[in-house]
Amino acid sequence: MITTPHIRKYIDPDLVSGAVSSEGGYVCAPYLHNESASKLKETLEKSDYVDDMYLATATFSEDGNAYFPSHTNTYLLARFKDQKQTMKQVERYKQDKPTFVFTRDDEFFERLSYQKLNLVSVYYLEYGNSESDLSDLALTVAKRQRVRRAECGSLALSSTETPKFTFPYGDNLVVLEVSSENSHQSDNKYCEKTRREVARKGIRLTNLMNLSVIEQIK
């Protein structure tokens, strides 16, 4: 598992918010026309543990498709602040297609932005998760002005069906929030350029999935 207890000290203090709990993260749940999806949406909308919720379309990379072939196009994307309580609700309304729960282990930085959330891009590290590597990664990403928040964390899955393959990098995630008024295609290219800049530091960051925000629900 990636541990970065001091990673925030490498970021310009003007970019960084206050102390951040490791209990937060994101729920990415299939938005299907069934009772479980409707009940989960209703529950998350009412939850005191969910700060924001969106409707988003998902684009899985070739690598992501290999591990998660059973997925849909549209998802509920909710940012939560209490992992235990949120997981209880996710498990209560699980579906055959997996719900992805990205839990935060540490936050690299958070930048104040008045623009809307447009894209959440999820990556994983196959190797290169030393504190030095993560410091280089954080500093590189912090220079990208559209990225309003960057975190590292872990992946938990919730589904009525057991995945055929085990995703081996579930403890090595990097999640970027992109805020802009640009098209989703433009921000996808922006994230790809960011990934290449990180790669020039000798750190292999592999895209898992991109979530393009359609509308804000909560």
C-alpha cells in the first residue's frame, strides 16, 4: 500500500487545504434502471456523509477493460467523508456490475477553484511508490492548473458477482479532480499530457478510467 505521511510538505502551502482525514473518497456506482440503483441514489442524496454527487459517464482504458470487463457507461459519482458508513449503504444496494469505491489514503493537495468539476481521472502505479517518487509525482501534478485536487488511495469493489480477475494494483491508486469549462475531450487530453509529464520523471502512471461529469445532483 502507498503510504505518504509527509507528502503534503512538498507542495506550495498556498495550494494546500487544512488537515485532511483519510476516511474520505469516492463512490462510483452503476446508474441503471433498477431498484438497487434507485435506492442507492436516494440514500446517497440524503446522506450526511456525502458532500457532492454527480451523474457521470465512464471511459475505461484498455488496461481497465482487461480487469473490469463488466461495467456500464453511466455512473453515480459521490464524494464521501465517512468510509465506514458509506460502504454500509453501498453493500446494502450492491448490483451485478461492480461499484467502485476509491478510498483516500492521503491527499497531495487541494487547490481552490471556482470552476465546476468536469472530470475525475483514476490511475494506478505498478511500481515507483516510494516517498521520493510520490513527491515528484505530486510536484509535477501541482503545476497543472486545471487539477484542483490530487489524492492517492485504494480501491474496494462491491458486486453480487465475483470478478474473474483480481486487480493487482488496488492499493496504488492516484485520483485527480479536474475543474474547467472545457470539453471532456479537452480535459482527457490534458490528463494524458499530465500522465506523460509524470512518466518523464521515471514514474509509470497507468490510466484506469475517466469519469466525465454530466450534471451535479447534490
